[in-house]
Amino acid sequence: MKRRKFDVKALPAATANAVDERFKAAGPIRGLLNKVFPDHWSFLLGEIALFSFIILLLTGTFLTLFFDPSMTEVIYNGAYAPLRGQAMSHAYATSLDISFAVRGGLIVRQMHHWAALLFLAAIVVHMFRIFFTGAFRKPRELNWIIGLLLFWLGFLEGFAGYSLPDDALSGTGLRIATGIMLSIPIIGTWVTTSLFGGEFPGHVILDRLYIAHVLLVPGILLALITVHVGLVFVQKHTQWPGPGRTNSNVVGERMFPRYAIKQGGFFMLVFAVVAFLGGLFQINPIWLFGPYRAAVVSAGSQPDWYVMFLDGSTRLMPAWELRFSLFGHGYTLPAIFWPTVVLPGILTVLPLIYPFIEARKNRDTSRHNLLNRPRDVPQRTALGMMAVSFYVVLLVSGGNDIIADKFHISLNAMTWAGRIAILVVPPLAYYITHRIALGLQQHDREVLAHGVETGIIKRLPNGAFVEIHQPLAPVDEHGHPAHLDYVGWTVPRKMNRLGALGPAIRGFFRPIERPAPPPPPPALPAKERDKIDA
Amino acid sequence: MSHEPGHGTPAVDLSADNLTNRQILEAGLRRDDIEIVHYESPFPVPGTKAERRIERLVAFLFFLAGAGAIAFVAVYIWGPFNPDEYTFGSGGEDWYTPALGFCLALALFGIGMGVLVYGRKLLPHEIAIQDRHDGASSDDDRKIAAGTLGFIGEELGIQRRPLIKATLGLGGLGLGLAAAAVPIGMMIKDPHPTAEHPEDPYFETGFNPRFNDGKPVRLVREDYTPIRPEDVSIGGQMTAFPGIPGGTTNEFADSPILLIHLRDNDAQTLRSNLKNYSKNALTNPSDPNSGSMWNNFVVYSKICTHAGCPASLYEQQTNRLLCPCHQSQFLITDNARPIFGPATRRLPMLPIDVDGEGYFVAKGDFGVAIGPAFWERPTQ
Amino acid sequence: MSRRPSADVDPEGMTMTTESGGKTAARLRRLVSVAPRKRGKATRRLSAALRMLAALVFAGGLYMAVAPASSAADNPPLSRQAEDGKALFDQNCISCHGSNAQGVDGRGPSLIGVGSASVEFQVTTGRMPAARQEAQVPRKRPFWGGEELDNNAKALGQYIQELGGGPQLPAGTDFASQGDIARGGELFRINCASCHAFSAGGGALSSGKYAPSLKEATDREMYAAMLTGPQNMPVFGDNQLTPQQKTDIIAYVQGMKSDQDPGGWGLGRFGPVTEGLAIFLVGIVALVFATLWIAGKS
């Protein structure tokens, strides 16, 4: 019998045939390979969050191999000498072991923590981009809502992770979380006692947070992220308005090869930044905080940055507590309820329904695949900046004791400054943003009407000085440029940068205007390669 | 520019022989309504100096990645790491993690940048336009979907069978309740004292004599040594715990207290202020120890009435107690009145005395709820 | 050295009221011989001396009548070191703390009974002499430098010690090496970290006051601070924290300060605030630059 020769070269084709016979994949794969994606730097912000999440899964899996959330008290006798002989929970002891007894454990722990901070930071920055460009409008309202849920899930996930090592800082955080849960009317004590399995801190909370942290919340996160990215595929990405870019097309490049290569490279860069931070910037030195004891606290106790705005709102809240009697029994509605339960509720609901409010107000039922430049929707931009400034005041107030201490400001003055700023700054931000947006828009309209400033000053016979403008449109016989409509495109500001598709600046720090490319040598069969030039 | 992408792509006869890959790609693009309107190789002439420079750059970046990765492995294996002992000033060990991070970042940076430079500089630039085809389905499709669902509804015929509809609804509701009841029932715990568990987590601390066979509970340090009055200097403060088994552990997380030895005039001020607070005031005006204070000593709960952090930043001259979490400030000489920040209620005072052996004891429990407020907390 | 012209103030005699008989003569001689040199006029010298004498006789008599007999009778003569300290005190401290360290209302507290530990702490950390009245006297460059600072602080301390007693520091400059770091860490977290922060980097207190960073604090200064409770710091007497326990705490703090962070740059060991700042300033900024480069037209 003739032995069949194994042909390596035919292997890919054979495999492809085998796969296609079973899955009928050739058509869908072609569609995927050819799918066109628009390219803009701001479209890559969400990817930072996605890639951080992947890093979190990788590093987190490593950590679970060495971490034990047990709250059983042990006497530490591990590698970290300055804590030997101390009573601590097993969870804290294993966290110390990860840091000092597991080779490479510290860098993985730090990368995990930095990736968590990066995950939420990227989500927030990405969310700002979506909001200010109007990418949440129909048909993408659902993805906006999912994105918002992703933020809050990430918030929960981060807080659970922050609590797990059971150091003094995380214990203090849990204690405050107890105070927040207790403040909920009617069910507060029930919720708290049920979650902690009795009185704070009890013996079960870390086990419960652990399973939430490594299974429940990541599972939901993973599912929602899949839907989030899937919807971007199905609905196709939005794009900036510009020449040739319409509401019914996507202008960009095919997913393969160049777009996918860029994504892969960017993932590596995000990973590199996380590794750099994880190795060279110390984060959460639990060995300095010590084990959690109910009587121990450190000055400057803060949550991670994404929870800090709630800490700030709690610090700024005046001491207003409602106490009243009903049927002979007294009831209390604590001050902490408003900034930590009601405020996050408002901060969830308002953005959730914002797309619908805006559409209703504008009586807008059409689909939007073109983004708005922030200046073109001054009201939304101003509202957004109002929200951002509100958030930033809370965020800064969350660290106001550190600021007070390091910059020698009175702590009480910092609190009062925050209380006043939270009322004054957002309306101010609204007004200023609104004016700036209108001003930028006006400037663009002027450029369209008169052309680009050339910097050439001409003296008229009557002695007046005028600047010569280079018209953007053809001029009529009187030298007046034809009328150009304002359609929300980027308007050129400088000479020789006409339109978004024109030759752009090369280099980021050092713009080099490239001269016009030389004509291709006639000898080349240029037709074959380059004929699709429009 | 064409507004009908794909239509600008020339039709290709796929049955023809000798088609280039490019031609086949275009056949596919046409099917996906894609048109490439601009396609430009960055180096139309292969092998120019500029192209070779980019190639060398990419190669260098990949080499860097490999070198970084090998360095990472080398540091990982032979770096100064002692899994058995870390002491302050361990010297070389302190650069173990930074070195790992630097090598790993270098390796990843090299790979990432290499790939990016390759993709950005060596691959052809293109501008492709694809039709979106978004929006609702065609009228026919919608009609068919609605009709199909309608027919399925008729097939099921649940509308015609009200008995089944009602019982199914009931059954579904019951199952839903059951599904919810199990996890809730597993976790739920009554926060209030019941016959089965008499302890009251929100109103009771380790200073309740119940934990000490009905005898007053001593104040102890974190190592369970009892405290004599002379142990705390004037202007000093001490974190203390109930002297019961487990009293200094997190089992009694509501119990930590702050024992403060006031200066004489501050103590006078406090004593004179106490008469407004019947719980802590002197019962016998001539006996300075008949109230909750003992001589110039006063004890407050360390658990902040705002969110439960230990309010323990004691300023011995201004007699303020600051909570580091949300900056509530309490005036010690006025029965721990909150004077700044979000806290609304005073820190509860623990009535103290000195027992026959000269150690501090609690006369009784606080008598009020410790720590953060909650709904059913009485409005004292 | 005599930057503070206390001698110009003193001749009015008001600060002499509590001078006890035996020392009056010596003090008078010194003043009479010092003050005129500064003024340089014979007539003023004479009149000043006479006024001084009259005031002293009057005030001394008044004091003898009013003051508790014991303090006047028990005041032994000052040791040589304390005499030096007294001279320093009269030149540099007397304007706020009053003569014989009795304190001046609204300017400076009485130093009777604060002990040499307190004096040494305040002087070696540069807090005293204070520059001005404010929420809290900050650490600054000490008034003297090097060995002179050491000697003068000890002399001043000895003077105050002999005046009214009070806590004293043990001898030696190195306590850290005798302490148990693990035990000290536990004590540090329960007693000190609430104000000075887990990293001993300091923290804010109410209304502009603060717990200072212990970065520059020496063993002796930390010991003295615990023993005497300077400014708003609570006192940790030897019954509360035994000398061994204080040594343990010092060992922990000095060890922690000397330890290079094993996880890279410690970001000042401020906790999550600087970490949050770093993720935006380093992480997000670097990656946004990356996106600009990646998506930029090449």
C-alpha cells in the first residue's frame, strides 16, 4: 500500500476545509476579517479597561492559588520579621506570605492592584468620551447602560478585593461599609447582620466577599463585557463626522491585518505599563498597615481612588440627622445615609436615564452613528462638565486630610472649602463650559466664512491693516468664497491642513509637514497595488 | 466619493482561473459592502534605506523584548529573594520586585512597540468604507416575526385555557418565591435579641457585666493587663478594652474605649458640663466620683458615632478628639459633643470606678447604642 | 548669641519678682554689669541699677511673704551646668516663658515641672525658640548647630530640671538597637498610628494642627515626645509605656524609616491618595499618549 505523504504545506488548507465542513465558517470569518473599524485615539480608551480586565483575570488567578480568606486567628510566624508573633487572621497571614514568601508574589499582587485602579480609571475616562461625544444616543442606549453597570460592578469588585487582605486599612473600610449599610431605613440592621452573619466583623464576611470577588462579580463582569463588546461589533462603531463619513457608513480600515495588530500591540503596552507600575511603584503596603484590629486606625485612612468620591461626600456632609418618634418608639435616619446611599443612587439613575431625557427633550428619534464634537452640543458638554466638576470636588475632598497635612492647610478649612465648592463650582463649570463651547463653535464658523488666518498682514491704501485669510472654498468673480455650511467637521486652523483626510502632522512632539509625495517611478506596475486610490 | 460602498469595487468572476489573492479579497469586500478608497504602501519601492531602517527598528524592539524576558527569568531565579526572612533593611532584597517589574515591562514594551511599529510603518495604509446596514429589519421580516409569534401563541392556546393560565402563574410565582427564599433564608439573621441568642449586638458591649458573671468588667490594655489610675499620666490617654476573655479581639469590635486623664481645670469644666446629662452627671455633688467620671479620668467609646472608625486622635491641649476617617471632631470637655464634621451624636461615656485592688472597672455598660446610627435606634 | 535682648526688658525689675534671696545678688551683679554695656551711658547705668535694686528689694520682700515657704527654702543652689542653662534661658527664653520659667500669660507656658526631657525635645527639634504664635509650633532648623546645640539643650534642660523637676531622658543616643521591632510595631499601631499615620509620615489634626512626620526624629526626640507629650500630643508616661516599650516603638519606627520599600517607590507612603494620583498621572497619561501615537496617521 502506498503510504500517504504528509504534506506540511497543505496542512492549513486541509484544516480549514475540515473546519468549514463542520461549522460552515468561511462566510462569517470573511465578514469578521473584512469588518471595517474607524480609527481615532479616543476610541482606544475603552480598550485600556478591557485589557486591564484581562490582566486582572491573569494575575488574580495566580493570587487565588496562595490566598485563603479564612478569618481564623493565627499567630504569624512567617517571613516578615517585624510582624512575627502577632495575632492576625489567616487571610492577612496568607496575604503577607504572597508578598514575602512567594517568589514573585509581591509583583503579581501589586500588578493586580494597579490593574484594578487602571481598570476603573479607564472606565471613567472612556465614559467621559462616550458622554461628551454623544455616543450614547440611539441606537446605543443599551450599551451605555451596560457600561454604567460595568462601572458599579467594577466598583464593588474593587471594594471586595480591597477588603480581602484583612489589613488595618481594609478592615476600617469594611467598618465604614457597615456604618453605611446600617443607615438604610428599616432594613439596615437586618442587611448588616445577615451579610456579616452576626455582629461586625464576625467570621464569615471574608469568605463571602472572596467568593463574590473571584466568582460572582467577575462572572457578571465577564458576561457584561462580552455583551458590551459584542454590541459594538453588531452595531458597528461610531465615527467622527468628516469628508465622506456619513451616518450610514463606516470609514476606517479592515480589522485584519492592521487594526488587529494595533490592538494586540496596545494590549502589550497596557500590560507593560501595569508591569512597570507593579514593579516600581509600591501599592497597598499591607505589612505596614498591620492586621485589622477594631481599635486600630491610621491617620489618612482612605479607600482606593474610585471609592474616594463617596468618602469625600461623607466628609462634606453636614451633621444632619433625622430623629423622630412613631407609636412610642424613636427612629433615626443617620447623616451618613444621604451621601453614601442616596447620592450613589442618584449618580446611578441620572446617567442611566440621561440618553432618554436628551432624546425626549430634543424630540429626537433618529439613529446617530456620527459623533458630536463637544462644542457642537454646548448644553450637554456643559452639563457633563458640571457633573465632572461635582465628582472632582468630592474626589479631592476624599483626600482632604492628606492635602491639609502636606500643604499646611487647616483641615477644617479644607472641609469648608469643599462644602462651598460643591455648591459653587458645578454651576460655574456649566457656565464657563457653555461659553467656551459657543466660542469655539463661533470660531469654526468664522473660519468657514472667511478662511484660514495666514498670518500675513496687509496695509491698505487708506492705512488700515488687515490680515489675509485663505478661503476654504472656491471664490467667485468678486473674490468672495462660496458659502460653506457648518456641519460639525473639524475645521482647519492652519495653512495646508485642509480637511481631516488631508496630510496630517507627522510626529507627536515635533510636527513635520511632509512635502507632497513624489510620483511613483513609472517602471513599477503601480496599477496592481495602488489602483484603488479614489 | 461613493455613497454606495462596495459598488465601487469592481465585480470579480470567481470562477475565473489565475485570480490573485487581491482579486479574491475584492470579491469578498464587495459582498460585505466594503470599498477600499485609498490604499498606499508606505514603501512602494521595496528594500529602500528607509524601509530597512524600520525593519531594523522592529527587529531591535523584538530583540529587546527577548532580552527583557530572559533578564526577567534570570532575576526571578537568581535575584536576591529570601522566602524565609524579611527584616527591615534587608538590603538587596528591596530591588528584587523593582527589577522584576522593570524586566517584565521591558519585555512587554518591546513586543508591543515592535508589533505596533510593524503594523503602523510597514503595512499598507488604507481607507476603507463599509456600509452600515443598521436600523430596523425590513417590513417583511418584522411582519413574519410578529406573525410567527402570533401563530405560536395560538398553538399554545394558553389564552383559551384560563385554568392552566392561572395555575401556571401560581406555580411560577411559588417557584420564584422558593428560589428567593433559600438564599435569603440561609443568610438572614435577626439583628435583635431573641430567645435563642440573647446578645444584642447593637446595644451591648464587652463591658456588660453579663460577660463577667455579673461582676463589673475591668478595663485592660491590649495585652489584658489591668489599668491603675497612676498608669495614665495627666494629659495622657490609653486605648483600653473590656477585661473579659476575647475582650481585646475583634469579637468585641464595639468595645474599644479611650481612657483619658484630664488636667485638673479641664476635668472641672467637664464635671460642670456633665450636670446637663443626667446619665453621666454626679449623683452626689460633693463626691466627684459619683458620676460617670472617676476623679479626673473619663472614658469614651472609641467607636465613632458617625461611621464606626476608631475616633482616637486625641489633642491633649485643645481637648478635641478627631476621627481620621471623616474628620468628625468631639469636644472632650463637653461630654464629647460633636463640634465639627458629619458626626451628629456624642461619643458615649462609660461610667467607671476603681475597684478594691486599685484597678479601673466599668460601673456598667454604656447603656446606649455604640457606633453608627441605624433606623430603630432610640432617639435619646 | 544674645539675639534676644532680654536684658533690655529686665531692668524694669518686673520679672524679678520671684527671685529668691540667695540668688538675687548674683543675678543683680550680672544684670548690672551686663545692662550698662549695652546702653553704654554711665547715668543710665546708675539709675538702672538703683531702680533695679529698689524693685528687687520690694519684689523680693513681697515674694518672700507670699510664696510658699518650701519652694524658697528648698531651692538648692544650681549646679554648674544649670547655671549655664540659666544664662541661656535668660537670653533666649525669658521673654515668653518669664523669669524662672514661670510663664507669661498669652505668650508662653510655665516650664515648672516639664522636666529636662521636654526642654531637650523642644530645643533640639528647633521648635523652641518659637518664631511666632500659631496653631502649632513647627519643627525647624535648631537655634544652635552641632555640638553647641547638644550642650545648650542639655544645659537648659538641667536648669529647668533643677527648677521644678519633671521627666528626664535616659542617657545615650541609640535606643533603637535595644528594642523589639515586632512588639514595637504593635504598640505603634495602637498608640501612635492614629495620628502619625501607619508610615510615621504624620497626619492632620483639627484646625491647622497636625501630628508631625517622624522622618527626621531621632531616638532621643521620640523618647522625649512620648514621655512629655509636647503640644497636643498625649503624654505616655512610664507607667503606660514602660521604658522598654518606648524603646520597642523607637526600634520599629527607625527600622521602618530605614527600610527601603520592597515593592518599589513607596509614593511617600501616603496610602491610596498618591496611588490614585499615580494611576492617572502615570498610567492613564502614558496610555493616552500611546493611543495618540497608535491612532495618529503615520
